[in-house]
Amino acid sequence: MNAALRNTTLLRLTAVGAASALLLGLTPAAAQAAVTETTVELPLAAAADVVAGAAGVYVSGGRTSTQIVVTNPAGGNHRIVDDLPGPTDLELSPDGSVLYAALPAANEIAAIDTTTLQETARYFTGVGACPSSLAVIEQTLWFGYGCDQWGGNIGRIDVSDPAPTAAVRQSPVDFWSHPKLSVGRNDPGRLFAAQPSLSPSAVQIFTVAADGTLTAAGRTEHTVVGGNLRDMAAAPDGATFYTASGAPYEILQFESHELTVARRRFATGPYPNAVEVSHDGTQIAAAADGSGLFVFRPTSAQPTKLTLTGSSGVIDRGIAWAPSGAQLYAVTRNTPNAVLHVYTASIAAKRLA
């Protein structure tokens, strides 16, 4: 590992443990003793996204970078995928064998083998497309794109095709800018598209036909999502989804069949900017760049706050769950480099109401 990198494991004996113990009815010492946070400085001046698979963690450097940093599940053994023009949004294939990276400045999406870390394909999305958000349903790679105001839409690529090409303007609805996409990993029949950069924002739900045709199936009411939406995540079964907007200072839970009002609200303080559902749907992690990092259950009344050691805030969309739920990852803005925080998420699960 480069000598400039630091990897320190911190046993947190703080009021966070005491508050968690109260939720469980345990003594503070019993809760505190098991909670660990590892912080790892990354060789990236900034970061744009993080995803996690069984083999490791992947962090993109953003539009001014050429790199994706890959770590093992504990945050160590750094490797670099280089020569990428501005990697931003990341997504893994359902089996974790392929990492897709959006390259909006190049109007391309890269496919990278997660075993060899070699680029295996580069998909051109069209001049002026700016692909900026990714989602995968089986063998279809969906991308939210848009460089200009009201130039946003959704495209798709059949990656099983021997000569895959991008099909654009798949949505019957245009977007102000690139929509943020999400899918329920066990629900191939629905695609969720959230509109960032507007106040108020909205989430559109599409049904996905066998031939890939998108049909608008519902849209949140005009004001219920809030303003300046920064992230959105669907539960594995697609029955619920969660939004993180600059305001309100809450993560909102919506039921997919009821889009007029939020089903539940989870207070975070200012300003919610990331939300991610665990692979089994039992835990939700969220961040607010003015308030910190939180974990909660879909039916809990109050999120549990986790410590962000030495942090200046989680990046937008900067959290990810390990597939097993054994680790939770958060990437923060720090000087001189971005920092990866690794939490013992199985312990976090036991600390929730």
C-alpha cells in the first residue's frame, strides 16, 4: 500500500453506543464493545460514487479524474483502474462480475471485469448524451442521460447482444436533466427515475415490458418529495422506495402504489444527500451532509446515528452496503484525499429498534 495511505481501526466508546444500547435495552458497555469503524484514506482527491460487491469496494474519482479505486471488503489492498475519462456513477451486474462506470464527459459507459480489473467493453451513448446514472435489470443496462435543460431521458443497452448498441429516448417522459435511476434487485418489472436539480423534485415509476419498453406507471405528487433531490433508492422487492432531498431534513419512504404522500419519515437533520437499502431490505443507510450518517430499519421510528471520524461530510450518493450486509461503506470529503469509512454493519443491525 502507498505510504501516503492510512488505515486505522477505531473502537468507538461514545454516546452513540449508549444511545444504541437504550434502543436494545442493553447496558452501554455491551453495545459499545462491538462497534467498529475503519477509516481508509484513498488515493483520490475527490470521489463521485461507491458500490460494493462480494469481492470488494469500488470508488470513482469523478469528472476530473481518470481512476476508480478498488479495495478489498475491509478497505485494504488498493488497486487502480486507470485511463477512464471522468468516471462518475457506478453499478455492478447482478452477479457482481462486471462493474459499469458512467463516463459523461465522453458520452460513454465502460464495462470492467471485477476479477481482472480489465476494461472489457466501452459503450457509446450518442453525441451530447452525458450518461450520468446507471441501473441494471438482468442483461439490460439502463442509463439516465442529459447534458442540457429538459434534455434528460433514459437509454438502454442489451449487454448480452454480441454487438450491443445504445437505444436512447426510451422514456415517454422527458426530464430536466439526467434522471437518477434505481431498481429493486428482485423486481425486474419496474424502473424508478428521480429528477434531481429541480425544486420540488419528483420520482417517476415505469413498468418494464419483456421487450424493454417503458410505460409510465405513476409519478409522485408535485410537492411531496421536496426540493433539490440528491439520491433515491428502491427496496429489493420494488414495493417501497426512499428519497434524500436537500429539504425536508428527512429520508422519505414511499409505497410504490401510493405516490401522493410519504408512508414514513426518518429525521436526519440538514441536508439529506444519500440513501441506500441493504440487499435483503432490512436496513437503510442514509447520510445528510450537514448532520452525518444514519442507519434505520424500514419500520423504525428513529434512525441510529453513526460516528464519522475526522469527516467533513459524506459525498452525494456516497454510501453502499456489502451484499451480505456485514459491512456498510461511506465515502467522505476530506483534505487532501477522500476517505472510505468501513462499519461493522452486522453490529449496526443489532443496534436498531
